[in-house]
Amino acid sequence: MRHHWPILRTALAALVPLVIVSSIHWSAFASITPSLTLLAWLVAGVLYTQLVEYWCHRVPMHRGLPYLTHVRRNHLEHHRIFHGNNFKTRDVDELEHIVGRFWVFPVLFVAHYAALVFVLDAQALIVFLFGTVLHYLAFELSHWLTHIEDNPVDRLLARIPLVSGVRAYQIEHHRIHHEFPKVAFNFNPPYLGDRIAGHMPNLTEPLRPLGEAAFEAPEPVPTVTLEPIVEAPLWRRRLVRYGSAAAVGVAIVGAVVVAHGLLTHGKPSLPSSPEQTA
């Protein structure tokens, strides 16, 4: 249990606020039926989280922000430990440093809920937030496995056609980031932030197969260019950088609005549900 506690704690911290939101809007949650509109909101939640992941990784974790220096220090320690031949490990004492701060996602989740509850109907809101949680869990779980040496999940994936190739690319994409931290900030396909901002690494040698060799001591990573494959236009880089920052800012404003409602009225100043207004 001690081995897996860091990833279990992180997963639970992400799921609990989703369960609470679903309970608050239980009537809407229970009546959800598949539709193209809700599918679009789900995909939007996943892709949006990819952009936020890119921004959070590149700015607070690597460049640093005031009042968030501990986040940067924690991430730099992750890079210091999982580097070179220690990219994968079985050391229990190092496992704590694979995952990020477990409270970061719940704080951002609640802030986004506080903002979006004013502009989305309950079903769209739940599905969008489900998409954000889905992407976050996929990121944390696959990132966890990437740094766990000789884990059974990757041994299984190595036997599945197509999936094996996607996973091999994902591992190599992240390994390159650990060697050259100026590229490959996204972790999961389709690496949306990296592609838009032009930070996809340029592999000049074939990927190592995801098989027996993938679980031995890592060989030197393929040679990569330190510059992006194609320099993205300035407007695209600014779109990712400032657009993601603006989204986080909107979420913070939403949290302030709810906090103001709690302080002045003793309860959140949220809009009434359809059942309450009926």
C-alpha cells in the first residue's frame, strides 16, 4: 500500500470534487443521456486540460511564479531524481516525487466549477468537468507508470498492437523532456500545447521498442534538436501562453465570487437549479 499511496491519494483528490459536484446537481447527472453535444463538451474538457497542463508545466513548474515557488521546487526535485539512468525506479522513497502536489488539481477544479456554473447548464458542466478529470487521471496514472521500472501494465501494453507504439512514443516524449527541459511539456497525445507552441521534440533516431529492452537500464536517449521542429508563429505561442493564463484567471475570479457570497450571505451565490425555480 505504501508503494501506491502517492498515486492513490492523487487520484482520490481528483475524484472527490467531481463526486461532490455530481451530487450537488444530482438530478441533471442522473438524467444524462449520450448526445453529440455532450460528447463535444467531454472532448472540450479533455483538450482544455491539455492546454492548462502545458501552461502549468511550462510556467509555474519550470519558470516559476510568485507565491508558487514550492511548486517549482517540487518539480525540479522530480527532474533531479528521475534523470539519466534513474529515469525509471523501484525505490519506494523516490515514488513520492513522481506525482505533483495532490491538492493542486482539486483547487483548480473547484475554481473552474465556481466560474462555469454561471455560464453552463448542469449537464454540460458535469460532462466538461468529467473530461478534465479524465485527462488529469490519464496523465497522472500514465506518468506514474512511466517512471516505475518493470511495471506489469507496460508489460501488458507492449503486447497490444498500435497501443504499444503510442505508449512507446509517450515514454520517449517524456524521457526527452527530462533530458532537454525546453521541449515536450505535454505528456499525453495529441500533445496539443506542444504542437501549437512549437515545442514538439524532433526525433532523429528511431524510437526504442516497448518490449523487454524498455524495462532495462535506459540507453542514451535519441539525439533531438533543442529547438522546435518548426518555430510556431508568435500569435500561436501567445495564444497558448496567455489564453491558458486567462482561463486560470477566470477560474480564480469565480472562486472569489463564491467566497464573497459565503462571507456576505453565509452560502454560495450560485444560480438556482431548474428544480428550485420550477
